[in-house]
Amino acid sequence: MELPLVVGVDGSESSLQAVDWAVDEAARRGLPLRLVHASLWERYEGVRPSFASDRPAEQVMAEHIAASCVERAQLRNRHVKVSGDVLPHDAVTALLREGHESFALVTGSRGRGGLAGLLLGSVSLAVAARAVCPVIVVRGGERNRQGACHRVVVGVGDAPEGSAALRFAVQEAESRGCALHAVRAWRCPAHETADDPRLADAATHDHEERASALLADALRGAAQEHPRVDVYRRVTEGPAHKVLLDASPEADLLVVGALRRHGHFGLQLGRVNHAVLHHSSCPVAVVPHRA
């Protein structure tokens, strides 16, 4: 049985964009689509009789949001199997629980209660930082969300979480029929370049060559397993978050890895992932890896 692609919906414009993106993704991957709306109306209203006139306004609103999002998904692609549900939890708890039985979780970048000055909603951030399955935060311009760039970008670092992110990214590129651009950032410590220009040139060259070799090693297995995917390598000097953000305007999806440490219950993202989730010009997939 295929695990579903699960979308958190709340009726906001951002969540409707997430629904549209997820329908297309489910169609590409051949997955069922499950739309969930979290509502705590029962906790505060109590269980009411099922007569229409006695239904609490909060219940009616929750059911309407779920049903209208299901209808939107079906209109976008009638071949995708779509279901909807209202869950009696807060949004973060509901999505994290759903993640245990999901192929991936999809959220918008901002919810209905988002403040105008925030670049990323608290629900999306918390879910991306704690989920046990991949989380896609749908953000960026329409061109990026619609897949018009024909490019998936993945950040490749030293940490083991990069392997899970790379597997997800190459599968995504294959399902889309587009190219995979693997990016690795490198930096030369200041103390290696301060004394002599010749030593500085040698140190810079060494760091760039090492980054290029590590990237080639990381990509070798992916290229062999997915020969139909065109893979492009790029090593760039600079902070990793800036390098990835610079690549995002020309990408349909930016994929990064996140290490999940057993027994650690806080936000497990890291500075690079935090930055791309807040500022990327395209949707971002955070792929967890268990330590």
C-alpha cells in the first residue's frame, strides 16, 4: 500500500498553493493525496448533537475547509485519489502524527494566523524541524511552484543527512523529467590566506579541489542508479545558506537534509536549513536522516 502525500490545510492562500503543488506531486509520484485540517473545536465546545442547527460554527468551518480543499484538488486532477479529514489536534501535533504514516508532509509557508512581518509560519517551521518524513514547504513565485524551471537543486555537505536528501532529490528530478543540480559550498579559513598570496592561491585551490572530489563521490551512486537524470555538479565558495539561496530562483525545488538525533525533542534544523526555509525563492524539501 502506497503511503499518502499529506497536506496541512487551513483555508489560507498559502495552504491552497500547497494543495495545488501537492496534487501535481501526487500525480507524478502515483501517490494518494490526504488533506488534513486541524481543529480543536471539540475540546472547547464539547460533543454536540448531530442536528444541523446545533452544529457549532467552528465545526462547520473546519468541515468546510477540508471539503473545499478536497474539491479543489479533484478539480485540478481527477486521476489523483484524494481524501480529506478534520483532526482534533493542534496543527503541529496533527501533522507530526500524520508524518509517521506518510510519504511526505506538505505545508504552505504561512498560515491564516501568520503575522505580516513573518517570512515563515510557526507551524511550517515546527513541522519541518521535527517530522520523521520529508517535509515540503511550498513557497516562492508561481514559476517556481509550477515547475517551469525544470531544475531540482540539492545541497550536498559533509554530514550523513546529505545521503537521504540526495536520494530524495534524484528521485524528484526523475519523476519530473528534469535535471538535478548538486551544489556544494566551500570556504577557505582566513588564517590559511593571510600571510602570502602564493600560499593563499594554493590553499584556495586545495579547498576547491577537495569540495569537488567530495561532491563527485557523493553523486556517484545516484548517477548509477538513475542514469536517465542529467546531473550537474557545482562547487561554489561562500556560506552554504547563501549559495543555496542564490540557486533557488532558478529551481523548482530546493532539497536539504536534516539530522534527527534520537531522544532530542527540540527544533532540529540547523542554520542553513532555517535560512532557506525563510528566504528560498522556490519550494523547499527538508529530508530527515536518523543519527
